Amino acid sequence: MMIRKLLLGAAIAASCFMADAQNLVRITGNNVNLREMPSAQSAKAGTALLGMVFNDLGTQDGWTRIKDLKGKEMYISSKFAKPLTAEEQKDFTADLCVMDRAEKEDALHATGYSQTMTSKDGQSEESTTWHFMSEKGKPGIIAEMNWQWANTSGQMRGNTLYYKGDIRGWYIVLTDEVEEDGSNPRKLDEPIYVYPAYTPDANVIVNDKKYAWPDEEWG
């Protein structure tokens, strides 16, 4: 499960770029600016975090053209975009994020991929935890998202939502909100994208946010 060893507007013609042998790149810097055009003076198109992965559309003159899972094309300085090797790409699959649903009842496996944030004033904390599960004999993936909030006064809130989707090679796309048993699907306005993180400080990336599994021994 772990990959802890360790993505702008007139378009330049694709023929100007030499396609890389690998079709995925991982981001090696943190909070790296993405640009609409291959220039540091171009408008900012977003920010890439360490460990994010993008489709590699080619490189030229120190810039790599990338595409995110929503289909948006951008440029990043090539010094922050490292192509995955053939071996890395072979092993880089969304299966790394998924457990059998029956295993979730196990105390260790119930931990989940988590992100915890404390308010600026230190008076409250919220955490979000994800599980991505498959069931024997059933197609697709069920995702459970648990959100909890608490403050120093003892107030608490929480909510659990379930989503359904599919594995598409190196990533998962969740397209519907469902009941816990996967029934009654309701189409999401925007899909949720999930893939393994290529960074020591997280295990998965969900819609461009990092989540970590506390116990590194599972997987």
C-alpha cells in the first residue's frame, strides 16, 4: 500500500513538444506553481503539492506540459516533474489504496487515511478519514468518508458519507453518493479523484488533498 520511498491560454502546438517515453510524472517539490503557458511570466494555473501525479504530455525548453484528472492542461518547470520509470509505472496502481471491505472491521484496518486540521486560534480541530473498499463478487469501489469536528468547549459534530466508483488504472474515480450498502446512487456534481501519493508524508491524494495512514506496517 505504501509508496513512501520515496502535473496553460493559447496552446502551443503539440508538435513543438517531444513526448516523453513515460506518460506519468510525479511532483518533486512542494507548492510548485503551475502555469498556463511554458513561462515563469505566464499566468498561474494552480499549485502542485509534493507527491502529486499528472499525465505527461511532453517537454521542451525546461517545461513539462501536464494534464490533471479533470482534463486541465498546464505547464510546470521540468525540474519539479520527474517521469515515472517503466517499473514505477507498472507498480503504480489504485489497487494500492483499496482494502477488502470485510477487513475494515479489523481494528488496525479501521484506522483509515486521515487528515487533521487545527483552527488558527487552536480552539477547534477537524479530521477527515477515508476508506476505499472492494467487495468480493461485486463490481466497483465503495468509499467511506468520515468527518469529525470538536472544539475545546466540548462541542462535537460529525458525518459519514459513502461514495461509489471504479478503478481506472492508477486512479479511482468516485461518481455517485450512495447508501452504506451501495444502493440509491445519486450522481455527484463533480467526480472525486483518488490515487496513491508519491511522497513520504502521505499515502493517498483525494481531490488534491493529502491523507496519511498512521500505521506504516499495513499494506
